[in-house]
Amino acid sequence: MTSEAAGPPPCEVRIHPDLALAEFIWSGTLNLETLLAAYDEAAAHPDWRPHFNRLSLYADDLPGTDFDYETVQSIRQGLDAWQAKNAPGQHVRAASVVASPFNGVVAAIWQALSRDSEGVTVMVFRSRDTALDWLAEEPADTPVTG
């Protein structure tokens, strides 16, 4: 991702075609603009496909996580719009990996709000390995909401 004014990029994007997975490693400011930029970067990658699941890893000291309900809701709506435009008709799994209790609360709110999303099922995990196991499960057991 393009870095902001001499700082490191807020997110490293990795595409794993063998796992049908887009991985987002967050260490910088998290907001709707940076999330959409990371998703756009993933979609521009030559190996990315619209059906790829998503794995997001969040640093414990992540800046920009002082979210309120309205902010989280607007982010969810923005990502729903992105999904409808860039992966129409696809239903994917999105795993959020958080280690700190604070980020866990934000992630739990995110998971609850995402229950209304038609294109994504969100789960929160404490470890990357557990998240990858869930993402690798058969897609047929993923409930489609909406």
C-alpha cells in the first residue's frame, strides 16, 4: 500500500492463491479510507479472485481504533458496498485475528454488525492458525444472511 507522508504503509496485503485468501496485516491507522485502499490493492493483484476469503491480523497497538458504534457501522457499510461492486454474488468468510482485549471488543462489535452483511460471514479469533482452520472449512457450512 502506498505509504502516507513518509510513514510506513498502514497495511501489508498478501494474496495466497493456493489458499484462495487475501491477507491484511494491519499496523497503521485503521479507518474506512485505509480499509478500502487495502481492499483495492488486494483486488488489483493479478492472483486475486472475487471468491477469496479474507484474513485480517491487527497489531495490539493499532492506531485509529477508538471507534464508536456509528464509525464501525459506516465501515461495515463501506465494505459491503465494496463487496457488492468488486465481488458481486460472492459470499466469503472474513477472519479477524486480535490479541489484545481492547481490539477484541472492537472486533466483537464488528462481528455482530456484520451479521447483516449479505456477502460476508465474520468471525473473531485470537490466533492466525485457528482463523486459517476456520477459513479452510467447507464453504457450504457458511450461513448466508440477508
